[in-house]
Amino acid sequence: MGLITFAILAVLIGMRHGMDGDHVAAIADMVGSEQQKRKQVFLGAMQLILFVIGLLISTVCITFCLSWGFLKARLKRQLYLVLGSITGMYSLGLGVSMLVEFWKGSV
């Protein structure tokens, strides 16, 4: 498979991933809390832009480290473990904060 095929496949998988229920719910929750349409569009666009910037930065860093041989197999496993744990703790914290808001009645 060529590079173009992989790029198209990556875009399609990314689009599918972006339509998962948790992503749609998070954006709808954030954007739906605003009354003005302009502010809703602005918040949605900012979330998208910041997400893409973060994704690009992390992808460039990992690609650079892998291509220059900075990450050995053992170190890669440790890196994935640490980053996965951070992501899990972030998701857990977000879930807990949403539950607290729900119980307070502000959702």
C-alpha cells in the first residue's frame, strides 16, 4: 500500500473515531452550555483546533524519537504505559467531575 492509501485510511479511521459517542457528548456538553450561536461555533472550533495541535505535536515527537532511534523497544513499552496511565487518570478525573456536576444539579 502506498503512502496516499495510508493517509486516506488514517483520515477515515480518525473521522470514525471522532464520531464515537463520548466525543460527541463531550463537545455537545461544552457547546450546548452556551446560548449564543457564535460562541457555540467558536468553542467547537477551538476544541477541534487545540485537539489537532496536540495530536500533531505528540505525533511529531513520537515520530522523531522513533525515526532517530531514541526509543528502544523496552523504553517504548514504558512510554506507552506512562502515557496510557496519564490518559486514563485524565479520563477518570473528567468523569468524576461530570458526576459531581450532575449530583449538584448543574447539568
